[in-house]
Amino acid sequence: MAPYGSRMQTQMDGVMVIGEAVWRVPPERAEFLIEITASAPTAAQALQDNQLKSAQVAQALAPLGVQQADLQTISLNVYNFYTPVLPGLPAYGGLPMINSGGFPPYGAGAAPVPAEIQSAAYHARNILRVNVRDPRRLGEIVDAVARAGAVVAGSLSVGAADDAGARRHALEAAGKDARAKAEALAVGVGKQVDDAVAISEDIVASNGVYAALRSAVPFAFGPGAPQLAGELEYYARISASFRLK
């Protein structure tokens, strides 16, 4: 075992610092989910009506810069709901008959529908992702979706066109900050900074505050709220150890 003084000398041969940086970029893209539903006496008619509604939504969004490739279906389901012919019987809700994978759901065809239950209604539900190329028009696009008969499902999200590039810039800036701190500490003890011997990093990307649903809920944002407010922030933090010479 090395003497105590030797261990202390080894620890004093280097310096460990924390480097931090925030890289800010304006939002360059946005996305959100919409839900389109249609009901009909048959599954075929429900799917056809749902496709018609989807086409109407796409037509309404085209003048706002949303192309057909920007609308991506992520799930499609058909549900059947049987209603009793005889009064006083509760309605019977079936499991999804068609799912996004094209396979029948678990338990399909397990039990026949009783004879006293004759009438059936089918509901087709389509979930699509809407990619917005110009976040400044996000509020207009949400309005157009609602007018076309679709419903916004979930929250909205914005991002940078070059997410990897923004993260790289943040990490590079944090590295420079760490080097500058190490050099300042080294000068204070009459040393110079040598090569880095260990580096660990952490980075967090967060959306800025925005009012995309301003027109849908005007009392929440106020008449003077901008369509988009704030920026995307990429916060990078690294721990670096440098040798001293």
C-alpha cells in the first residue's frame, strides 16, 4: 500500500471541473396527434366514412403547408357496439375487430351474439400524426383540424430541424467552458493544464413555452399572446478531469 502522502500527491496531479452551456434555437418544426372517428351500420361503411373524413382533413390542411406525407396514420381500429332489439336490455360493446397490425384481437369470435341482440353499430377510429413544417402556423393548423371534424389528441411538441447539430453545439460549448475553468484553476496554483483524462456528459433538451392553442382557448392565453413564444433550449453539463503540468 502506498504511503498516505503519496496518495495525496497523486490526487493533486490533476483538476476536475464542471462545464455548462445552453444552446438556444428557435422551433423549426412541430407535431401533434389528431383523432378521426366515423360511425356506420357496417364495418365497411365506417371505414369508408373514416377515410373520407381523413381526406377532408388533408384537403383542409394543404393550403397551410401540410403535405400528404406529413399526415401519418399510427393506429386504425374498428369497434362494434351491439344494441338490443328488446327494450330493457343493456347494450353490448365488442372488442376491436380490426387493429393497426391487421390481426384479429384476442378472444374474437369466442361467443356468438344472442338472437335478441340484432342491431349493431361500428365505429372506425383513426389516429394520425401531423407534422408541421412551419411552427408559426401551428395555431391555424389546429383550427383547420377542428373545423374539418378531427380532434386534437394529446399535447403538442416542437423541435429543431437539426436536433443532433444542436446537441453537438451545446456539448462543444460545455467542453470549452470546462477547459476555461480548468485553466483558471491551474493558474491559481502555478500550473498549466495538460490533456483531459476523463470526460462524462449529460444533456437535456426542453421545449420553450408556446401558445399554439391560442384561438381554441383564447381566455387561457389572452388576445395578445403570440403564436409561438420561447425557444428550444439544449442544456449540456460535462464533468472533465485534466492533468496538470
